[in-house]
Amino acid sequence: MKRFFSILLSLTMLLGMAGCSGARATEPVNKAFVIGFSQVGSESDWRVANTKSMTSAFENDPEYDLVMENARQEQENQFTAVRKFILEGVDFIIIAPTVEEGWETVLTEIKDAGIPVIIMDRSVAVEDDSLYLTNIGSDFLRQGKLAVEWLNGEIPSDKQAKILHLQGTIGATAQIQRTKALEDAVATHSNWEITSQLYGDFTEAKAYEVMTEYLKTNKDINVLYSENDNMTFGAMRALDEAGITYGNGGQVKIITFDATKEALQYCHDGRIDLCVECNPLFGTTVKDLIKKYRNGETIPKHVYVDETAYTTKEITQEFVNSREY
Ligand code: AHR
């Protein structure tokens, strides 16, 4: 009997050891590379397309785990999200900053934690550019310049341009640079004036609200310079309700930024005069940059996406139909 128990004990120990050294526990676990992504919000069709481009670049790739936090257009929410990413020990952080100012402290915290950062879409205004690896997105000043160059060709020097300016989130690179291009051009054209600057926060609802209010007492405009498509859609509704015509042959020439499918359709139909492109589809480019970084390759400090501008003349229905965003 004693011998039986001793054999049983040896067998149990052997099985136990086999269990300990068995498959899972000692094999290296295939851990995904975790990326914390602080997105601005979902204020516009552009933003929705940008989020989709980012998530589809990483989903279904077991090598990566993209964790996105939506800041609902509040910089404070971005700070909270980034600090959470640091606490969780993510491998990489991507920030689409709401506004340019105020990033030194939190970027320094990320650097101190040894986590690399990509700034995308808009930019950050920091003295020390070693706080981030690269900044990928649009050349917003160039976009604004494309718009004012087009307007320059449309308004003869003996005619007045009375420009109503709808601005996006104040302090965002897209707002700062598009505004700069317009204000610089107005400063060099004695026949151009900005009748008013209205705050539309890049949203259709806000633009509709401020435009409706403005048009109650001011109807003497012939150009609308709207810093994104969604604000333009809100403005068009307000113009319709105020009985003011726009587009080809109308009272108001409309310049809009983003060139989403809906805006291109309006442009094709002659309801918008100029669509300046702002390309949101750079998810795979961001992923390539991260891969390069992981392979120890050097990456450029600034990467601009390809963009152009469209008038009714250049847009075919096939082109509108094929638009991805
Ligand atoms: O930063 C890009 C801008 O932000 C786009 O023009 C706008 O639609 C978005 O909300």
C-alpha cells in the first residue's frame, strides 16, 4: 500500500511538472503593439472619414491594437485621454490636437514616460519639436492660398468683394492658416473687405445658427469663405431661408474647404463655386510611419498629404460618385 501511494505521488508530481512546463505559460506571448489615439471629435464629415481611415488601417492587423478616445472638441478631454494612455503603458501615442497652444506639459509627460508621439491633422505650437516624432496632415495655408488665388481671378479690380467669413474652431491650425490666407489677401486687395467673421466651430448646426442671425440684418455680401464643408451646408440652409441666391449665377460665390462627396455634388450642380480639398485619408500613411519608426528608419519631421481645389468645370458625376468621403 505504501509503495502504491509513493508511485501515485511521483505520477502526480510528474503530471504537475508537465503542466507547469506545458505550452502557454513559458512560450513568448504574441503581444500587440498598443497605440493610444486621441481624436478631436466627430464634428464634421471630414472627421468621420478621418477616424474611419485611421481605424481601418489598424483593424484586422493582429500586430496592432489602436485604442481611440474621442475628445468631443475639448482639449481638456485630450489631456485626460493622454494621461490615461501613459498610465496604461501604451507603446505609442497619436494626437490630433483640437488647438495648437497648450501642449508643452502633456507632451513632456509623454516624453518622460518614454512613449513616442505622432501629431496628425492639425499641429501643436511648441518650442521643442523633439517632443514629437513627426506631424502629418494638410498644408492649411496652401489650401487658403488656393482659395484666394481663385477669388482673385473671379473678382475684377473695379468690383467689390464683400466677404462673409465663417471660421472653424479658433486656435486650430485649420482655422489659423485658412484665416491667415484670407486676411493676407484682403490686406493686398483694396477692393476686398471682410464684412464679418462668424464663429461656426466647424459644425453645421453652429454655422446655421450664426448665419441665420447675421442674415436677419445683413444681406449685402457676395462671397462666403467657409472654413469647412459642414459649416457651408448650414450656411446654405440659412441663405435659402433668407432668400439669398448663391453658386453659379447667384448673388454669393461660395468657397468651401474639405471637398467631401456632398460638397463636390453641390459644386457639380453649380450650388458651390469652389471646393478646396482637405484630404482625411491618411490612416495607412500614419501606419507606415509607425512601421518605419519601429524599424529604426528616420522619418521626416513634417509630412503633407496631397490636395487640390475643384470648380464646377473640373468635376464630373463619375468623380463625385467615386469620392471616398
Ligand atoms: O483639421 C481639419 C478640419 O477639421 C477639417 O477641415 C474640418 O472639417 C475638421 O473638422
